[in-house]
Amino acid sequence: MKKIIILTAIILLLSGCELTAPQRYEKESLVVSGYLIAGKTVSIQHPIFVGRTISADGGTMDDILITNAEVKLMKLDINHVAQDTFALSFAIDIDNLLFGYQSEEVTIEPATTYRIEVHAILDSQDVFAWAETTVPETVEINIDYNGLATPEYGFADEFSPDLPAIPYDNVNNDFPIYFALNSDAILYTSYNFYCLEEFSTSLEYTIPFMNFTHLEEEDEEAYYSVMSNNLREVNMSWRYEPGQDDEGNWYRLDDFYAIGFSYYGQYRLTIYIVDQNYYTYHYHSESYLHGGIHGGIGYFGSVTGEDYFTRITR
């Protein structure tokens, strides 16, 4: 019997994670992958992917995608009883290569537990998978901890053609990221550094790599790739133990993140506080087995956070 492997490309597309030790299976497995964002709907920009593993010999998108699954998202109360149930429907955005199950009827709330249930047909058999995530509570994120920001210096909350600038060497010292926490619970974070500049061979590395100081012509495809190893963005996940100040307040101060800015130019920095499912999936070597999915593989997590914008200069 031919063995079955996970189609890593699809999971990478939706999660930005790489699988370093692909597990093989003797039969088809259900794949569920996605995360909820506090304050937002389950949109086509961040859908829940439902699919199946495929043969090691490969397959088509029709072999991978499951477009007729029954997908339900339930909001649970403190007693673990469903308060509201929302049906997620399959959608596809061909132009932007986005696809998955979505619903504009639900807005995700922080500090709330959600359960996802998926019924699908695999190899003529009715299969069922489920997972739960508790959305992280909202905490204060202060990206101007030192009070140095001006309209021309630091980060902005929204994108504009006139973004404030920060010299690369000043990022960590002048703009450490301060998290004002509510307890001593472990803090899981995820940063996404997304370069807003279009591809150009004049795009310069902040830290030269060997003898390379700029992007090369052959880098264009990799720069615009939708895969997690594209050259346009960098993802970092961290696990922190909070500190406590003299007044008893729990906090975390991160002053070592500038390395995520790969180029000089305009950037969107997304700072997420994430649940353990999300963190473990993005951190573990066999991540697809540790993302909280019961009856399948993949992950179901949740995040809360903000976007910030700046221009990195010499």
C-alpha cells in the first residue's frame, strides 16, 4: 500500500509554519488548519482550511481540498456549554490564492473559548475532528516604552505614504516592546515582519549575508511566494516567563527583535499574543501532530494583537 504524507505546502500557506519531520500515514487523514483573531471575523483572509493528506506521488488541488465538509464553530461558556454555534462555509479568492471555510457572522472575542467541529467524508468513510482554543486576553502592548516617538520617529498605528522612520541600529534600544500583563502566566508571542516594499534589486539587506548586500534578480519569485519561506517576511515565535516590577505588576520587555527587519524600507510589524496551540504548532518539529486537533492533524489556535508600521533606515 502506498503511504500517505501531509501536503505541507497547503498548511504552510495558511499558517506560515514549516514541517521539519513529515510524518507518513498508511491511510488518508483529515487536515484542519487555521486560527482565530480577536476582534475580527473568520474571513477569507484568515480562513479555516479543511483538506486531506495525499499520496507521496502527489495530486491535484481537487485531491487535497475538501469543499463540502460540515464545519461548525461554537462559542463556549465557562461551563464548557455552547452559547452560540456558527456554520462556516467554503469560499475561494482566486486572485489572491485564498481559500478555506469562513463566516462573517461571528466576531471573535478575547478571553473566550471556541470549539471547532468538522465532519467530512474520507475514503468513503464519515470522519470527525474537533479542537478547542481559548483566545488570549487583551493586554496593553506599548511599543513606545521609552517615550521617544514623534510623527517622524518610531512606529505608526496605520499605514501612510509618510511613515515615521527608525535607524536599524536604534530599534532595540529606543523601541523595546512592553507587555503589561495581568498575571504570571507564560506569555506566548508571535511577530510577523512584512516588508511593504515591492521587489527590487536595490532592496538592501540590513545585515549582509556572506557577500550579498542586495536582492538578486533570481530572488523575485521567492520574494513574492505565498509560502512561509518567502523572502518578503519573517516570522518569530517566543515563549516568555513574565517579570514583576517593584510595584508587583507583571510585564515582559522585549528588546531583541530588530533582526526580523531583513531590509531597509517600509514595514508592517504584527505583534500577536497567541495561545499554546498556535505556539506549539509553529515551534514543534512535528508541529502538525501538536496543534490541538483530535481526529485529524494540523492546528486550531487563536491570537490577539496589533499591527504597527515604520520605515527602517540606515
